Amino acid sequence: MARARPSAGPGTPATVALTAAGIAFTAHTYVHDPATTNYGLEAASALGLDPERVFKTLLADVDGRLTVGIVPVTSMLDLKALAAAVGSKRAVMADPAVAERKTGYVVGGISPIGQKTPLPTVLDETAELWPTIFVSGGRRGFDLELAPDDLLSVTSGRLADIAR
């Protein structure tokens, strides 16, 4: 099991983008278990958090355009709702290799912040239930805590009901 460890965290494109935008955040690191594939639940457990407060970043192909959906790690992305949130009709999960290439991050460490190619971003509305939420900081074992409104600001994102 991964254990939390205090740290200022590594410099990643996500932390660089937040710092440049003047957005307050707290970096949290933990020891990632390479055998783990449920990265979000691992983060919640390692950091001692309610998993509803930890969000995962998923990429979907929405009518030919990559789009970011950010949902609690306990939920699944509702592809139809994501498509509707960006004014489209159909969405499918993006190929992981394409997601990595377009974001500059590896699967399990894809941050919604500081991506190589800015993409339309939708945050699930349950984020508003928390004063701060946790998202990947750009590598496995590294999460960022920030206010949902700040996440929307730095990603030019929108809020919608996209989790099921």
C-alpha cells in the first residue's frame, strides 16, 4: 500500500502553470505502487482522503475532438453527458497513447492542468461540494489540491453533471 509523504512536490507543467497563473495550490506526494492500476483510489487511500474529493482526468474523443472530463475517482465518466456539455452528440474514450501524446503526461498521471495541447475541459459538478479537490499533479504519486473554481479558471473549463 502506498504511504503519504510530505513534500513540496516536483516541478511539473501543472505546477508551473498554476504558479504562473498565481493560483494557490498544495502539492501532495505519496509512494506509488507500480502494481496499482486504480491510481485515483490509491491516491485517496495514501493521502487519507474521502475518495469523492479526489478527481481523475479522463480524455474522450468527442466528435473528433479530444476533450477532458474530470470526475470523482469513485465514478465513471458519462460520455453522453460529456458530449452534451460541449455541444456535441457522441463521445468515446480516447486511445491512451493519443491521450499521452496530446497532454504530455503518462496515463495514471495525466493532470488537467498544464497540458501540452490545451483541450476543452469539463469538471463534474460534484466538485462544488468541496472547498478544495485533488487532481493529478502530472505524474503518478503526485496530486494537487486546489479550489474547484481555480481549476476551472486555469483550464478555461466548465462545470457540468458528467459523472455516473
